[in-house]
Amino acid sequence: MIVGVGIDVCDLDRFARAVQRTPGLVTRLFTPAEAALPTASQAARFAAKEALAKSLGAPAGLVWQDAEVVTDAEGRPHFNLSGTVAARAAELGVGSIHVSLSHDAGIASAVVVCEA
């Protein structure tokens, strides 16, 4: 059963300008492994975290670093959840999370589907 669906897009240039203006933004949004990635990959991960929050009902108090986007050996993305995000997912009975990332033509996008 689908618990929630989220989608988000992120303009790459706007994201890059925000990171330049506010250097602490990267450490607030991303784990150290995510922070080491190129800007386009960070923007896609930001979109994924936004989409995940939407799929979980966008509750207040979620910590960005509690949802890390990682890729497997074949390059497929998935989430490692902890803390506030793991607690919300458990509260909703989420058993699996599907995520798709893309970045092209100056836009990063992500879709997330949470299943019970």
C-alpha cells in the first residue's frame, strides 16, 4: 500500500548561488559524503529530501541529515534513514522507499514513493 508520494525540482543555478551565499547550507543539508559530491548531485539530493518530506506528510522538525541519499554498486539511489526521519517513517508504517533522481537542462528533480 502506498503511504505517500512526493516530487520536487531544484534549479541548479539557483541552488549553486544559495550555496555560495550561505556556505553553512551544505553542512546543514547534507551528510559529509553528500557534501563531497558535485553541485548537480547535491541539488538532486536536496530535491530527493524535499520529496521524501512531502511523502511523509511534511511534518515539522525533520532533520535534513537524517535522510542520506546513497547509491548502490549499480548507481541506484536509496535512502539511509535515521533519527527524526526514521521515526516519522516508522510512525506511518513505511516499509520501503523508492527514489528516482535526475538532473538535466539546468534542473534537478526527484520522485519518492513510500510503501507500507
